[in-house]
Amino acid sequence: MQVAKSEINEIIIERSQGLTSLGLKYIWEYRDLLFFLLWREIKGRYRQMALGPLWMIIAPLGQMIIYSVLLGVMARLPSEGIPYALFIYVGLLPWQFFANSTRQTADSLVNQRAIIAKVYFPRLIIPLVAVLSGLVDFFASLVVLAILMLFFRVAPVWTFVTLPFFLLLATMLGLGIGLWLAGLNVKFRDTAIGLGFALEALRFLTPVVYASSLIPERWQTLYHLNPLTTVIDGFRWALLGVGPGPNWTAAWAVAVALLVLVSGAFYFRHTERTIVDIL
Amino acid sequence: MDTPAIRVEHLSKMYRIGAQEQQSQTRTGAFKRAALSPIAYLRSTLRPPSEEEIFWALQDISFEVRHGEVVGIIGRNGAGKSTLLKILSRITEPTSGRAVIKGRVGSLLEVGTGFHPELTGRENIFLNGTIMGMRGHEIQRKFDEIVDFSGVEKFIDTPVKRYSSGMYVRLAFAVAAHLEPDILIIDEVLAVGDTEFQKKCLGKIENVSKGQGRTVLFVSHNMAAITNLCSRCVVLEHGSVSFLGAAAESVSLYLETMVRTGNNQQNLNAGTQSSVQFLSANVLDGNGEHISSVSIFQDFFIEMTYRVGKDATGSAVPNFHFKTSDGTYAFTVSTPDIQPVSPGIYRTRCKVPGGLLNDGTYSIGIAITECHKCGYDVRFFLPDYLMVAIIDPVHENPLRYKYAGPIPGVVRPTLDWETSCIENETV
């Protein structure tokens, strides 16, 4: 049997109809590009800044201080036996990751329009880079968490091994929503602004700065329909050992996250075709 | 391989453009329009485009490119060349039709694609190379070659935002030139950069196609480069293929269409009946045939007919004004032996010898000035009335020594040269 001396692949360029495949194998082929864009994003972000990458740490710390003073000291909200500042920080961490990732993913197509308009590469890489850069920030703040736990003399619990699960949940949700909005944002630039408002509202419906046990009994089920509640509670449970452990809410959250992610990916592929003409 | 590298079948691309808006006459009207504009945008995106909002950038394009061929795509600005390249590079989708591509494609549609101003030249080489599909180790292997080609070795570790535009362009092209795609698609990038750089680029393209047998699709306005590098050309006009064939023929055809549309048919009645009146003017070859293009070595003639009326007192002196395509005045020429004449219709003819003008398109302005005792009166002046395309047959021109790049100059006269040895040096 004749073996071709070079793998020449045939590409057919035509107008795509209906549902296009996600093209995940192409993303794997372009993995070098994925890492380069990620590195470019992170390096470029903090250049010529006096404090540079320190901001990755200062941002969540700053928020924590403000909320601690406001709600911990002044309003004296209960925090399940954990020092309030730490309690807040553990809630802020995943929330900020989710909020930033979603925002950056939704903006990613518009921000990268320069290279999208000039070179071909699987467009899914762009939102992936946005989410991954959020993860990098997240890991930086995890380091601060370790320091804080040391400071408050709170010992780590065995449950922290479940942390990756909750992190994955947050990632799927952020990426999924971002994918839905990325394409929409190209056509209607106010989508990103609307997202900003929605996130602010959502923040109060999620136990970021208070304990979920504060919600009255009859609203608990409804409250837990929000998959992010599971994420935040899960973080607190995994890192501090307080609050409700995963129950039916975890399964529900996973289902919602999967649905949002997969549908978002297909929708993104659908809008991908025409965005260059509008960008 | 007998399957073509690129096969384009009935490709069409439609863009939706903004319909021409009615400008409001009153200030309140303009204000109302501005206030309601968001709703208008929303409504326009939700409904299908109206007739006037549809613009067909490409209409039913079909052609084939074989492996190892270099094909040029030429046409006026707006003919659809860049759109075609964008579709073949998978940047945008066609509206209908399809293209089948066999092989890996590397596109250079704009210089410095993916360059991040904050990163250094070194970092950008890796970034740019990766964006274009090279693997990390490939780039590493060719790194020195790329830096050497670009000539920015001294600045390779400085952020590219500090580069001059020339350095920027050289670096970007250096990366693109060292890709090893099966098919290379280049869009007019050679328009930027100095002559030195352009020469280098053309040399590299030639190396890639003839030396390595890769397929190249090349858009340019540099007709000399097209004739030298391309075996065939696709001529695009208003989104359709107007000609598909040998490079030299394609280039002549393209230049002639440029000339034809440049001709303005106005001002035919310049001058008054009673003094001097313009009748006609043409560019002719040695046999008296109307021509629109001529070889750089060939003589041609500018002929004008005019009527001298009874009120003409002095000599009606014809003068022709030659300008290059960018508007630079090449020269103005007239004739010494004009006497005052009796009323009638006259014809004057001027011979422009071969070996005088440079290649390119020249416009010729036609005028008659009446010179009499009291002064000079311009009876008529028709600027850019005629156009002629001067073509340099690059391969057969011994003066070029096979150089395919542009030769600058308003004129390119053939002068007498004499070269001899004046002192022998013993080794």
C-alpha cells in the first residue's frame, strides 16, 4: 500500500449550515498558540505598572478588607465560627474568578479583533485564553489564602482535596456564560455592560459576603438553584470545613454547568462564522 | 500530484453595508435621529438586508491553481482581491460556492499580525510564528535565519513598539517568509517598505516558489513583480473574473482597463469657434492605429486636430503636458515651427521616441496657446486628456539584468554609455 509522503490534508471552505462540530482536535493542534496567547495576555497586562503582578493579590485582599470592616465589624454578620475576614476571603476568591473570567471571556472577541481579522486559527482559543488567564490570577490569590490561614491560625481540613471539583464547576460556568455572550457582544456591544450589572445583582444572591445559612428556610431550595451558591459554599466547606457539604445541589449545579458550557460552545461556533464581517 | 492545490468553484461573498442615510435638514431632525439611533441599529440587525444594503464583493469566482504554480491576482482597488484572499485564508466565510484547498496554508494579509507592542522582537517572532501555525521547535530552529533576514538583530530584545515602521515590517515579513506552508498567500504587503526591502521580499518569494516548488497566490500592484514571478494571473474587476491566463497578457489587459477608464470624454468643445477650437486627440502607433499601451522601446505619436478661426491673430502653438500616474509633471513639449495661418482645420503630430519614458501609466494634457504681439492666451487646456500605458518587458529587457523590481524615475532615457579599462592592475 502506498503511503503518502507528507500528510496533505484537504480543507473545504464553504458556507457552514446548521450545527458545526466543535473542532476540539484542531484546538489540540494549536495548543502552542493557546499557551502563547495566554503568556502574551499575562505578560502584557502588567507591563509598565509600578506594582505589576502584585495586583493579582492586592485586588482580592483589598475587597476583603473593605467587606470585613463593613459587614464583619460594623454589621457583625455571623460567619460560622471562622474569623470574618477569612470567611469573606474564601467566598471572594471563587466569585472574583468567576466574575472576571466571565467578563473577560465575553469581551475576548472584541478585544482580540486585530488578530481575528487577519489570521486563521480555531476561534475557540480566544475565550479559552480569557478563562485560563483568570485561573492564573486565581492561583496567585490562593497563595495569599495560605498566608491568611497561617495568620488566623486556621488549620487546613482534609476536605480541601475536593477543591478542584468546585473550581472546575466555576470554570465551566464562567466559560459557558462567556461563550454565549462573546458572540452577542460583537453584534451588540452593550452585552458586556449588561453583564456587569447582572453580575453585581448575582453577587448578592450568592453567599459571597455572608453565610448561606442566613437565608430563611423556605427560600433555601430556591436559593440553591443558583449553581454559584454551590460553588461558594463548596469552597468554604473544602477549605474551612464549615457550612453545608455537597448534597443534591452539587448534582444540580453540575448539570446546569454542563448544559451552559456545551450549549455555549455550539452557539459560539455558530456565531464564529460571521463575526469577522461585523468586527 | 494532479489534483490542484487550490480549486475555487463559484465563490461569492456578500457584505451588508449601511444604506445611504437621508441627512436631516433641520437641527431637531438631526437630534431626533441621534436619539433614536440605538433602536435603529437594533432594528437593522434583526431584519434581513434591503436591496441597497447588499454589496457583492465577489461574484461567481472560479479558477484553479496547480501545485508549485505562482498565480497573481490583479485588479483595481475594490475589485475583490483582498476579500478573495480572506476567504481562502479562512478568515471569513463565503456566502455561496466553495474552495477546496490541498495543503497547509500560510497567509500574510497584513504585516505584523499578532505582534504585541509590549513584547520584544524575539518574543514576537515566537508569537507570530505560532499564530501562523509553526510549532515552537520549528521557530527555534529558524530563529537565527529569521533575525538575519529582518536585519533588526541589534533591537531584537527591545519591545516592538519602539521599532520604526520599516523595522516592524521587515521583522513581520521575515517570520512569514520562513514559514513552510504548502501554499503561501500574500496580500500587497510589498507596498510598504523601501526598495531594498521589496527586493528582498521578491527574492524570497521567488526562492519559495521556484526553488522550493511551493504554490504562491500573490496580490500586488507592482506589475513588474507580477510579470516576473507569476506564470498565470487572475484579473478581477468589480468582483468577477474578467480574465484568466498568462501573466504578460493579464498585465496588459489590466493596464489597458486602467487607461480606458481614465479617459475623460468631457471638454470636447474647448475653445471658441472663432479663435482656436479643439477637435480631437489620440495616441497612435507608427501605423496610425489607436493604441492604449506601448512597449518601453517603441516610438509612439500624439496627434491632435484643431480648427483655427478667423479671429486667430498669432500662432496657435500646440503644447502637450506629460504627467506620471502619481501626478508628477514629467515634461511639457511644444514645437518651434508654428506660423500664423489662415482659418481651417489642422493636424499636428508629435513623436515620442522609445527609450525615453519610464514604465507605467502616463497622462497627456492637450493645450493650444496663441502667441501674438500682445501676449499669450491659452485657448484651451485639457488636462490628462489622453493616457498611455508604457510596458517594460522585464524578461527581454537587457538593461534590467533580470531585475524585476520597480525602477524609479519620472523618465528612463536611453543614453550613450561608454565603459573601458583605464588602468590595468597587476595582481
